[in-house]
Amino acid sequence: MIGVCCAYFLAKQSAEVILVERGEIGGAASFGNAGSIAPGHPPLNKPGRIRRSLLDLLNPKSPLYIPVRWDPGLFRWLWTFRTFCTDHHLAASMEALAPLGHASLDLFDGLVASENLACNYERSGYYEICRTKEGLVEVAHDASMMRQYGYHPREMSGDELREIEPAILESVVGGVFFPEAATCDPHRFVLELADRSVRRGVRIETGRGVSEVLSTRSAVKGVRLEDGKILDASAVVLATGSYSASLTKKFGLRLPVRAGKGYHRDLELEDASARLLDVACILAETSVFCTPIAGFTRLAGTLEFSGVNHEMRPRRLEQLTLAAEDYLHGVQGAVIRSEWCGLRPCTPDGIPYVGPVPGQSGLFVATGHAMLGLTLGPVTGKLIEGYVSEGRTSLPAGALGLERLE
Ligand SMILES: Cc1cc2nc3c(=O)[nH]c(=O)nc-3n(C[C@H](O)[C@H](O)[C@H](O)COP(=O)(O)OP(=O)(O)OC[C@H]3O[C@@H](n4cnc5c(N)ncnc54)[C@H](O)[C@@H]3O)c2cc1C
């Protein structure tokens, strides 16, 4: 998502762009995410998060899973994460991310319309639905923060929700509607935008990764690919998601990006013309997203810190269905169409790293979008385009800079 968005906006400014992807375009975290474009939402870091997470670890139905193993790097990361779970940092995160959410949504609208992207883009918002009073209080608090930044979330009773979506069970006591949100098929979006990028002159090289960024003492001069081939370049943008840390080490830049694994299970009904859900919902207490996408419903969520691997744990997948059964009718009768896992690139302060690498002219980083990589993809592409072509951006993105790692 992020690499393709950067390539598209750079090519639009007539830059000569080569997009190097060691796997397939749109094949990693961006392939099977929940497809929700959720501007204005706070990041994971919130006061009380660590205490709640520790309790969650004892609950097999909880969205969080950390396998028991010796991993000092993860402990260090979690410790730093904890220091950012404060009211002060939450306010700073909203200040940083909420305005960019508006900009990204405008860019989505513009891209889908002007490039005619066939990706099931729906601008119909989503509903965060709650089974408990505590859940309602937390969602209402998020909503009140978002209102300060020009979003218009609306609180709703359980009955109002059921009138709109009859699949919602009686056990749901209420929720919040987020009208600014949108949904799409994330894989289709990436493929379509990659296609339009190629039409604007981007050359895509797949199947071989970048093994090293080449540089003189203070400026980049290109990259070496895994098979030894060298590509000359005056600028290099590292949009390598959860796999970013190794490429920046030689520049003395330690990127504390951790892979937060999530899963999806796509469900369809035996009657292919029927839908489990008509509107997108987040199940508040379990953080599972339920998104209707062209003929199926995607259940997506869970957060697992088990390192960089794609091992699928059946219990984590099953947890998605169990969570959905507690909120929605018809889940039991649905058929599993596909299952998948992907790695969210998570930063300890919940804010992505987007910008030039200090002290290394021509080197840029765009990663760490965690739960918001689809949402903030277009605005990230626009930011990188500004930094690469003009050395600056007119968007308010200072908080995303890499200076904070120094
Ligand atoms: C279950 C789940 C649900 C999610 N739901 C949402 C959602 O609803 N809304 C939202 O906004 N976000 C969501 N996200 C987060 C979102 O998917 C990610 O933030 C986003 O996909 C990250 O995009 P990326 O391009 O940075 O990383 P990736 O998609 O991981 O792409 C990085 C790419 O870099 C390539 N690469 C790595 N190293 C090299 C190398 N050395 N050389 C060449 N290529 C390399 C990889 O092969 C990969 O294709 C979700 C994530 C998950 C897992």
C-alpha cells in the first residue's frame, strides 16, 4: 500500500520511479486487511492500555496474543510503548493524525474518481457496536476526541443500530456511527493504483528484494538487489512495512518497528445473493472488524506479537468467528471462503515514520502505519512526493518525522 502510493504520487510529478517489490504487489499486510478507511481514530497507545492488555493475556477470547518466549527486543519495545500510553501522548497523537486523516480521505475520493479505480470503494461510514457499558464509554470517549478535529461521530442506541442492520443481536447495547469512514477491497485498491502508476511511467520490478541501500558518505546513490543487480537513484524511499529495520541499520538508524500479526477470515453465505452484513461494523470489545466486500464479509483483527513470521494459529482465526457470533446473527451458518494473516508494522509511539533520514541526503522512510496503513496510504504517498521533489511538505506532518528517534 505505502510503496505503491509513494510511487504513484512521485510519478504524477514526473519523477522517474522504479518500484522494487521482493514478493508480489499488494501481497503483504496490504493484501487482506479489514478494508476500513478510518480517518481520525486514535492509535493503540492509550492510558490504561498496558493494564488492560495484561488482563487480556489471561483471556483466550482477547484480541491480544503474546506467546511466552524469551525476546528482549519485544520487552524493550513494549516498555517504550508503555511510556507512550499517557493522556498527553494521546492528545499529541490526535493532533498529528486527525488532520492527516481528512487529507487522506480527500485523496481517496479524488483517486478513486479520477483514476476510475475498481476497488469496491464505499463512502458509507461504519458502526462501532458495543455489548457492554464499559465499551460504550470508551467508544464515546474516542468519538468526543474526534469531534474536536472536525469528525462527526454519532452515538446510537442498540435499537437504532438494529433498524439499520438487522443482523445486529439484541445483546448489543449501543454504539457510534463514524460517517467519515469508508471501506474498500484493499488488495484491489493497491493493484488498481499500481496499474495507474505503471501507466504514468513507473517501472515495477518484482521477485527480488533490495539487499542494501548504496551511498557515498552523505548521500544515497541507489540500491543493490538480492541478485547483485544495481539500480542507480538519486532518492530511495524505504516503504518496507514490518521488514524495514535491517535496511536502515548501516545508516545508524534503528527503526523500532515490530510486526503485529493480524488475521482475517472471509465468510460467505450459501445463498450467494445474500449478505451476512450490509454495513461495516467494528465489534468494540474484541476489536474485530466486519466488512462487507463484494459478495463476502471479512472478519479481521487480533494482534499477535510473535515475530516476523506468517504462521497461522487456528485458535486466533477461530477467535474472529467466536467474537462475531456474540454480536451478529447468521455467522454460524456462513461458509469460510478464505483465511489469511499479515504483519502490521507497529511503532512504540503509535505514529508512523514518514520523512527524510537525517544526515543522509536522498534517503526517505515511510513505514510504521500499524492499524492505519490503508487509511493513511494516500496521504503518505503525497508526503513522500513533497519531501522527495521539493524537500518539504505543506501538510502538517512534523510529528511523523524521524528526528524523534535521535
Ligand atoms: C488483520 C489486519 C487488518 C487491518 N485492517 C486495517 C484497516 O482496516 N485499515 C487500515 O488502514 N489498516 C489496516 N491494517 C494495517 C495495514 O494493512 C498496514 O498498515 C499496511 O498494509 C502497511 O502497508 P505497508 O505498505 O507499509 O506494508 P506491507 O503491506 O507489509 O508492504 C511492505 C512490502 O515491502 C516488501 N519488502 C519488504 N522488504 C523488502 C525488500 N528488502 N526489498 C523489496 N521489497 C521488500 C514486502 O514484500 C511487502 O510487499 C490491517 C492490518 C492487518 C494485519
